[in-house]
Amino acid sequence: MNTIAENTVALSQPDLKSMVSQLFGQEQEARALDKEIKTKKAHYHHLILKNSEKLFSDAEMIAINTVHREWQELKDRQAGLFAKADHIREILKSLVQSLDGGRWIHSTDDFLHPHWEFWLEDDELKFAQLNGKGY
């Protein structure tokens, strides 16, 4: 596995655009799973709680196990997406650290949000959309 230093050696502008796009994409996809995870969790708890005696038939046990497995798979998929996003975030953080307290204005191809500002705050990478046209 490449270290952060190895990943930041020869970055070009397209690489930065790609990394920022991947960061936003991974986080968006992971957050999109939230509703699905909550729904699956509620279904699981419904199956468990509808039998107050906690004695389950074969069919109930298989249904509960299936829903539980699907719920776990969704959580694992979300965790994997967040892990990828965190890896990209750490690379970008190391780049912003080299600015010694400065801020990075990133240009995108997005017509609605053409500029993003990146900075470090309490050793955490922060970013926000810029609405001004003077960048």
C-alpha cells in the first residue's frame, strides 16, 4: 500500500480534480446508504420484536438472519466508502499542511460550484463552496 508521501510526490491539476471528485463521490455515496441502512435496521428490529417470546420458527429465523446479513453488508459497504474517502482526505490534508496555514482554492468543472476552499482547522481538513466570482 502506498504511503501518503508516495501519493503526493507528483500530483498534477487533473489528479487534484480527480481526488476531490472521488472524495465528494465517496462521501455522497456513503451518506446515500444511510436511509437504506436505517430501513434495514428497522425491518430487522421489527422481525425480532414481533415475537415477544423470542421463540422463532425456521422461516422466521431464516428471514431474521437474511435481513441481519443484508443490514451488515450495507454497513460494511458504507464503512468501506468512508474509509476510501478518509484516505483521500488524508492525502489532501497533507497537501494543505504544506501551505503553512494557507487556504487552497480548488477550481472544479461544476458550473454551479466552480470553486471550493480547503483549509485545516484543529488538524482537520475542512472545505466549503465559494460563491464569489473573484477567484
